[in-house]
Amino acid sequence: NNYWKYLITKNTLESYKRDINQFIHFLTERQITDFKETNKTPIITYLLYLQKKGKATATISRNLASIRSFSHFLMSENHISKDPTINLETPKSE
């Protein structure tokens, strides 16, 4: 039982870490080097980019959850004053 919790937590952590690193790389390629400059537009653009790459809806949803979680952390640490993920809807399965 503890093993499954450990495995799920470890895999979730790794997925979130990978999601955030890929999102930051995406922003950097577009000359957005400070998350404070991020608003809904680059996030939506990123989600559409993932969709065009053929990523599953579940993967895109997890990416949004990762970005949302990261934004909440940055707000709690006073690095940003506004959550850029507010009112962004999770993609629906076809």
C-alpha cells in the first residue's frame, strides 16, 4: 500500500517537474524569460502547441495542472501578484 502511494507520488512529481521544465523551455524560445511576464496568452499557445504535437487530452490537462500549481506556488512566494491560469479551462476529452 505504501509502495503504491510512493510510486504515484514519485511519478506525479517527475511528471510535474518535466511539464514545468518543458513549459519554461517553450517560454524561453519565445523570449519570455521571466514568469512575471506570463499571462494567459502564452499558456493557451503552449496548450495548443501540445495539441498540435498530438499529445493526449489527459497529458495536456496534466500540463495545465502543473502550470496552475506552479503559478499558485509563485503567488504564495510573492513572485507574481496575479494567477495567469485563472479561468483557463481544462481541455475536454473528445
